[in-house]
Amino acid sequence: MISDDLLALLCCPETRQPLAAAPAEVIAQLEARRAAGTLTNRAGKQLLEPLTEGLLRADGAAFFPMTAGIPLLTPDDAVLLPPP
């Protein structure tokens, strides 16, 4: 996972809201959708790699997956989440 110091510097590329490590329950829900073949990012690309970690935008509306510990922080990489 990303160190707290680095995480404090990161923000959403669109809204500039802070990012935090995504809770396990969010990752589990997204991983279930990915395994079912229904998870896509904002660009419409289906996510194929298992989700084990990621960053959640402060408003909870966007999830940024991580690959090999590196966050994918372009707007197209975001997985948009439904409102709570």
C-alpha cells in the first residue's frame, strides 16, 4: 500500500478531492463485479485483473485501482460508484 506521506499528496485528477485507501468492503464489492464480468472503468474498458487495493475519492463516487502498488490516476481509469 501507499505510505501515508505519499497518500497525503495525492488527489483526484478531476475534482482535486483527497484520496484514501479504499475499505475492504468496497474492494470486495468491486471484485465481485469484476469476477462477474460487469465492472468497467469510466472509459468503458472492462477490468480484467483482480482488485486487491485501490484509492477512494473523498465523496465515495470514484475508485482508482492500483496495479503492483501504483495507483492509476487518470480520469478514464476511475471506476464510478453509485451513490450510497
